[in-house]
Amino acid sequence: MWNYSEKVKDHFFHPRNAKVVEQANAIGDVGSLSCGDALRLMLRVDPETEIIEEAGFQTFGCGSAIASSSALTELIIGRTLTEAAQLTNKQIADYLDGLPPEKMHCSVMGQEALRAAIAQFRGEAPEADHEEGALICKCFGVDEGHIRRAVIENGLSTLEDVINYTKAGGGCTSCHEKIERTLGQILSAQPASSPAAAGPAPVAQPRDENWLAVEEVIAGLRPHIQADGGDMRLLSVSEKQVTVSLSGSCSGCMMTDMTLAWLQQKLIERLGRFMHVVADPATVSTSEVE
């Protein structure tokens, strides 16, 4: 059973702005009832200032979906559309004091609904209309653009990450190969398109069975680390040592040693031998912890 924060429970049992906005001039629809999750976000926006004066939502889904939608409206009322467009799904999850990794797709759904509403208000065409080749997951109607945004904005690196953040592949599994291929293309393109990405680039090292085993263990821990605002990436693997990079709140955090020890214990359990885990000094800041 998932462990929900008190704020998630509060926004589920007492959702804010769960209503129809009668004079809405910006509406964003995502998901569908057949998929199990659907959200309609309604905004009343001042045409001159583009300030969101009122927001409401109708959600069909789990408690996390309702809580995420409620939090979204609280975060955007009073903001301009330009300011609201900068809102990330991570900020929605952080506002709720975190979501279980398996429920992060609910915060992404809110972010996607906001994008759709802003696009409608401005008369912009949807980024993708599920043209042939664009739709990745038919079960949940997730297209390549949706996956690309989730991967880049949240630092996703595994199939499991994509399922947790988008629900793509969480149904019949027939699209898993397509998701992994799309994920590989996105990750391979990131260094060239994002030279300022946080953390040093991974060391060019053959991805043998040893590397893949370590990478899989890290992938299992990353959603929990990301939920606290940090991130961890694998840099190198030798017979007895693993080096990782730390970013976000993990850089300079007083709990860094515990995080590394956590990974070290998981690797010992998985590999059946001692592995020393260290952080790249360049990613460990000695500055004041926020």
C-alpha cells in the first residue's frame, strides 16, 4: 500500500476548486475515461493581462489524481499564463509533500492539462494530434511528445520511470519496445541538445552486465531521491567501486552519506559482493544546505 502525505490526503478529502468554471475561456482535457484517468481543467483568464482569475477541475481517477488537480489549481490562480506555463509536475508533487513513484503520472497529467488549456486560449494547435507514428501507448493515449517532456523534465532513464510518470506501457505492455526505443533516442540526444544539463556527462564505459546491474539498482532508487528534489546518475563502475553524480537537493545535503550507504547496501544485496559507492567530488557541494 502506498504511503500518502497528509497534504495528499487533505487535497483528496477536501479538494480545492473542484467545480465547473462557467465563464471559462481556457479548457484543457487530458486522458480519457476508458484509460482510467481523465482531467478537465477550466480557467477564466483575463484577456488583457492573461492573469488566471479562476480555475476549476473535474477529475476521474484515483486519490492522487484528485489531489494533484486540486494542488494545480491552487498553484496557478493569480498567475499569468506565462508564469503558469513554467510550472512543472515536480512542483505539483512537491506542493503535496511528494507522491509515490507509481503515482507521479497524476502530477504529469495536471501539467499536460495546463499546457492544453494555455494552447487553447492562445489559439495554438496541439503539439501532436496522434498522427501515425506519434502515438506510443494506445491503452492510455500517450504520445511521443508527452513521453519526451516527462523524460527531459524529470530525468527519467528506465521503462519503469516512464510508466510511473506517464502510465504509458502500464496496460497491455505491447508498447514496451516502442517506449524503450523512444527513450533511447531521447537520452542519446540529450547531451547535444542540453549541454548545460545538471551534472557531468557519464564516462564513456562499456555497458556490460556489471554496469547494467548497477544501473538497474540506481533506477529503482531514483524515484525516491527525485521525490525529495534530488537526483543521482551513474558515472562509472569497476570491480569494487561505483561512482555516481549527485544533483539537485542531493548536492551539499547533510544526508548524502546516508544516500550513498543506501545505494551501497542495495548493490551488495543485488551483486552478492562488496561494492564501495562514492560521489564525484564535483557534484558534492559544501555550501549551505537549503
